Amino acid sequence: MTQESTSFSIKNWSENDRPREKLLVNGSSALSDAELIAILIGSGSREMSAVELSRLILNHAGNSLDKLGKLSVKELMKFKGIGEAKAITIAAAMELGKRRASEIPISKPVITCSDDAFNVLQPIIGDLPHEEFWILYLNNSHKVLAKHQISKGGFTGTMVDTRIVFQKAVEEAAVAMILAHNHPSGKLMPSMDDKRLTQKLIEAGKIMDVKVLDHLIITCENFYSFADHNLM
């Protein structure tokens, strides 16, 4: 083997240049966020390695994967060395991470308070740019049987069909439910429409023998609970 070919041996590479090999040897948990992103983009630019470019992108996002996941494809493409294909790869990976976080584990969570419900629902609707209405369907022990999107709307609101709400409850054999929707504006206070809808579903629940336990308004970092504010 010539001296020239030996210089390209993996053992002689800079640690920054071989995150794939590091993953194979030590596992994915041993890699930094920048190294994992470097694997996604594959290569950097003429001026910097893939890892260095990934560090630059992360720094722009405040070293927050949550903020990185909110960057659009066009915003990612502003970085030299990130074309459309690489930007789409990053966006897809961020969405997969979000969906994984939102999945209910095999051991179904028990909702004992509004914080428990928020922890299940925030990864799903907390940072959406539009409103969505979701329901957690619970059994008699308040274990989550299922979570369903009931409607999807615009920036200022979404319509909710009472028939669909209780059709899903019957399908899941639920005895209780928790309502939730997000406010993209970041404002937590319920509107009059929110209050009217809550009362409408509470009354329908009495007829269907399905108790409405709470209604959460969710934003990126916080929530408002109707039950905690004695509005149920």
C-alpha cells in the first residue's frame, strides 16, 4: 500500500470526518447532534466538513433540535453546502423524530392530571402553524386508549363535528375523554367559541355516558386547562 493511499485510511481521518464509523463502533447515542446531522447531509462544502457545517446550522437554531425542526427547506438551503436534497433530508428526519416522540408507548400512559395530558399532546400540536383539534380517549382507569385528530383548520380556528367525536368514542369503547386544541398565536386564554364547544361536548357526553374530563389549549411551551380553572 502506498503512502498516499494510507493517508486516507479511516484510522487516520479526523474525528470530524468519520461520524458514520463512530456510529458503527460506538452506537448512535455516542454521537453529538452535529455528527448525526452530518450523517444525514453526507458532505459539507469546500470550506468546511459535514460536521462543521452541521454545527453551523445548529448554532443558527440556538443549538436546539426543536428550533431546527421548525426551519423550512428554503431556510435550510440558505446555508452554503445545503442544497434542496440535503434540506429535505434534514426536514424529513426532524419530522420522523417528532412522530416518534408523539407515539403512545406500548405501556399506555395514565392521565392523572392536566400535565400528563399536555405531555402526550404537546409533541403533536404544540408547534403547528395552524389549529388542530384532538381528543384523548380513556378507559375507566384513565389509561389512554387512543388519540385522534378530529379536525384541522386555519390559523384562527377549526370546526368540530360532535358526531365524529362520539363515533370515535364508541369505536374505542372509551368512558372518558380529554379535549385539546392548539393556539398558534401563543395565547392561552379560551375564546367564547372554545367555552361553548366545551359545554356542548360535555352535554353530549352525558347522553352518551362518556365523561369529558378536561379541555386543554396548547402552545409550544405551555397550556391552559379548563378543569384546572373550574370551567368543566
